[in-house]
Amino acid sequence: SLPGHVRIVEVGPRDGLQNEPASLSVALKCQLIEQLVSTGIRHIETGSFVSPKWVPQMADTEQVMHQLQRTSGVIYSVLTPNLKGFERALSCQPSEIAVFAAASEEFSARNINCSITESLERFNPLIEKAKVQKLRVRGYISCTVGCPYTGDITPQQVAWVAQQLNEMGCDEISLGDTIGVGNPLACKRMLAAVAHYVPLSQLAVHFHDTYGQALANIYAMLEEGIATVDTAIAGLGGCPYAQGASGNVATEDVVYLLNGLGIQSKIDLSQLTVVSHWICQQLNRPNQSKVARALHPQ
Ligand code: HMG
Ligand code: MG
């Protein structure tokens, strides 16, 4: 049965902007985050503390976090791949940090330059320190239904990584279809394996829409009891280390779906489309959200 309420985790300011050819100014990034919060979004990724040589678009996350006008009750989350990233993050009081692993060895090597086991060993002390600081910890798993380098991924591989992250203390685990190759059946099989080790209430789905399957896959996940969905305004996004990966599923498209299903998200769809068109203008790129284009033609 479908959940009564779904929490949207807006990843546009991080996943969306990390892949844009041009960097947005700190002021515009702050404006984007504040406007998204004003639509009702209560959980938002503001950036990442990764190597500025690898992802220059996120090099100013610290300034963004400092200049942001925060709203109480909103979770401001940042990605931290290692202790160095975590120390940088601590100086700007995030509400949550996120570590990111993969179900594919090849993707792990390309994305974070280490094996899956090494990545988990790196996260362990970081998660312990985050717990001491009373920070929420999110754990990502990339390539849960397919890898751009090695193709098929078994549900058992994903379940193993999820179990490790869960045992290390991740409060929530986000299951990524990094290159959007999943279908409802493959996603259900993957989720069933993971749910063996992690309660559904601690799982999120993070689907890129490369092949236009994300909404179908999300619906399948809602039917299985998933109630946290990662999305990006205007369908921004992509991972620089996943060739051909296009944007995340658009926030507007998911909110429209939820509204149609009578599922509460407490997000104002028409305000969302205004923010969506505004950010596309700033980035000089077409809007990937069908709902934004339909509701608010340019
Ligand atoms: P590395 O080169 O293996 O690290 O990078 P290292 O420890 O050998 O350090 C090398 C240099 O980087 C040193 O500097 C370090 O100080 C520096 P140097 O001495 O050469 O001047 N360094 C750092 N600087 C700033 N912040 C740090 C940091 N760490 C090291 N945290 C590392 C390892 C993970 C840092 C690197 O591979 C990296 O930054 N990768 C980028 C990963 C990334 O941002 N990917 C995109 C996000 S994940 C994603 O999009 C998927 C997701 O959306 C889910 C899905 O869709 O599937 C989450
Ligand atoms: Mg992603």
C-alpha cells in the first residue's frame, strides 16, 4: 500500500550543480536553496566537501553554508567522502552529513578512488565522529541496479553494502540508480534484498532519469513502502564519474505524481515551477521537468 506522506530530499544544489559546466555564484546558490525551502522542502543537500580538483563546482560549499539564511526545522545536508571532508564540513554546522559508497567496484574506483571495502573503512571513523556531534548520517549506494562500467549489479551486492552502512550507524540509506537504467521489477528485486537488512523507514530512493524510467520506478518503490524520495529541481543533475548519466528525477514531476496519488508532501507545486524556470534561466539550460513546462510554459 502507498504511504500517506512522502519526504522529498532535494539534491539539486549538490547533485544538480556538481555536473553543470559553469559554476553558479555563492549568492545564487544561496538564493536557490532559500527559494527551494520556501516551497516547503524540509531536507536539502547544499553541496559537498570533496576534492576541489575533482569537482570544482562544489569548491565553495563552505561559503554557501555560511552565507545561507537557514530556516529552523530544515535539514541541510552535505556530502563528505573522507575525514578531511568531514572536518571541513564541521566548521559550517550542517544538520546531516552523507557518505557515499557504491555497489560496483569499478564505479567506486572512478568516483572516490578506492575499493568498496576501503571506502567503508574510511567512513567508519567519520560516522563515529558525526555521532559524537549528534549529526544525522546518510549513506548513499550508487549503481544499485546497474553500473556504467560493469553493467549488471546483483541485489546481493547492494544488500551487502547496505548492511555494512546500516551497522556502521547510518540513519538513512539512499539507493541510487546512478545512470537511470532500472525498471520497476529490477528495483523491486533490489529493494527486497536490501530490506532484509535495513528497515524500509530508513531507506530512500535516488533515481536518475536518463532513460525516462524514474517515475515508474519511484511508483513501484512507493508501493513497496518507501516514503523518502531524492529529487532535483528542474531535473538537474548527473554524476561526473558516470558517463551518460543525466539528471535526477525532477522534484516537480514527483510532487505532481504525489499530488495525483493523494500523498502529502507539503510542497507548493506552483511555487516550485517558478523556482525551476528561474534556475534554468540562470544556468542557461532547458528545463528537464515535463510538469514545470506544462504548468508554466515559457
Ligand atoms: P584522492 O585523490 O584519492 O584523495 O581523492 P587523497 O586522500 O589521496 O588526497 C589527494 C588530494 O586531495 C590531497 O591534496 C588532499 O588534501 C585532497 P594535495 O596534497 O594533492 O594538494 N583532498 C581533499 N580536498 C578537499 N576536500 C576533501 C579532500 N580529500 C582529499 N574532502 C576523493 C579522494 C574522494 C577526495 C576524490 O576522489 C573526490 O573528491 N572525488 C569526487 C567524488 C564526487 O564528488 N562525486 C560526485 C558525488 S557522488 C554522486 O554524485 C552519486 C550520488 O548522487 C548517488 C547516485 O546518484 O548514485 C551521491
Ligand atoms: Mg546522484
